[in-house]
Amino acid sequence: MSFSNLKRIVFFISKVIFFCEVASVNAQPIEITSVELLSDGTKIHATIYKPTEVVGKLPAIAMAHGWGGEASYLASPARRFAEAGFFVLVFDYRGWGKSDSRLVQKKNVTTGNYETVAYKGLVDPLDQAEDYFSVVNWLATDHRVDSARIGLWGTSWSGGTVVYVAARDSRVKALVSQASPVGWAGDADTMKRFLVTGGERARGIRGYPKPFKKEIGNLRGGMVYERLARFNPREDAANISQCATLFLVAEFEELFDNQKTALVAHNRIPGISKYVILKGASHYSVYYGEVAKKAGTEAVTWFLEHL
């Protein structure tokens, strides 16, 4: 037997031992607590899932919901990550779930006066990315967390947000982007229209969408389009070198073309990246049944290996 083959066998055995050791954590109970943190001056509500019998600092995973969702929807995958030995923080974006709304100034087009209104139920990609940055800040300074082992998990719309954040924060060492369009594939003319919308808003002649407005199908939450024009995680993927990235895509994705979204981002990443097709899955089936189990296994394995 050659020395190189022997090294591969030893490496394989060490991995098996490692995963068996982690598997013992799975049988341990977890504790679930609530916490509040500040993101750009807005109070964010989060839930922590943590194994109770693990000693020392833990690798951490930050998780947020997709377009129109809430943190409460992610209890199952969060629990699974915690059972695998991770410190998990699941949060609601500002203006969603139990988090506070951002307060903004609105101009009354009749009187010209300004009033303060609650900015909630909207999809603002840059605000949501800022919330992720704030959560990473919080995790990196928590005594229970190993700041050198922080990961992100995003699903659907938030699967693009985690790519955007990882491209700008070197503390993120691993991420999973699940069933995501990884941003918006708009052409130049579309982006110009988005920016015109921003100009109207800057002049006070256009307000924000009504809270939880349905603009796209049955999805809750109107988009802040001028912010979307500055949000392109597919391009940002080229700047991810320190973060091991896993894209989980549904084989029968019905909302967008995986070939033009997640696959493009995957191919642009210069560092470690993996692209996995979830067989038989559609966009929403990744959240239940056997597909959810498969997606969870892929994600847990990825974080165990890279965090």
C-alpha cells in the first residue's frame, strides 16, 4: 500500500470517528431561549437553539426566513442543527415576525408635512443583509460561540442574502443556500425602472408598499425596488474565497431557472463550493417530508465538515 493511499484511509477513518462523536450530541437535549439584539438601531427578535451538554465554545449558525416568512417556520431545521452540536440563532428580519419595525419619514403629498410611520412587511434586501451582519456581530461576541466558526443558512430569498453577506464578511466560514434564486436576474432596463422608483421615493411623491402587500403571486411583502437594484449576490459570489458554500437546489424548481441562478453563483465562487440537486423536489417541498430530511442531512454534513 502506498503512503498516499494510507493517508487517505487514515483521513477517512478520522472523519468517520468525528461524525460518530458528533452523532452522540444528537441524543442530547437542547435548550430553546429567546433573545433581542439591535440591528441598525432596530430591535430584532431571535430564538436560540443550543445543545445543553456540550462543553466549551460552539460553532454557530445564523438562520433567517425567506420572502414573506417568519423565524418560527424554521424551528425544525434549527432544532436539527442544534442536535448536531451547533449554537443556532434564528431571527426575524426587521418589520417581520416578532421583530420591531423600522421607523421612516413619510411625506404627506397634500400638506407637504412629514410624519413617522412603521416600515414593516416589506422586502428590503439591503436592510435584511444588514440584519444578518448584526446577527454575526452578536454571535462573534457571545461567550458561548467560537467566533472563528460562524456559518449562515438561508432559504428561498434569504439564500441569496447569505451569499451577499459572506462576500462582505470574512468571519463567515460556511454557508448553505437552499432553493434560492440568489437575488434577481434583472436586465439593464428593469434596473433603470427600479431606480426611477427610488427617485420618486426620494422626492416624497411615492410611498412605501403597504405592509405585507402581495406583489408576486401569494407571497407577502412588497419589494423596495431601488434597494433591489443594488443587490446582486450572483455577482458577489466571485468575492467568496474564505467561505465553504453549499447550494441545494430543487430538481423541479418551478419559480426560477436553477441554471441561471444558483448554478451561476456556484460557478463564480473561487473557493470551496458544492452544487447539489435535491431529486424529486419542487420549491416548497424542501420544507417537509423526505425532501426536507435529505436537505437537512446535506446541510448538517456540510456544516460539520466546514465548521
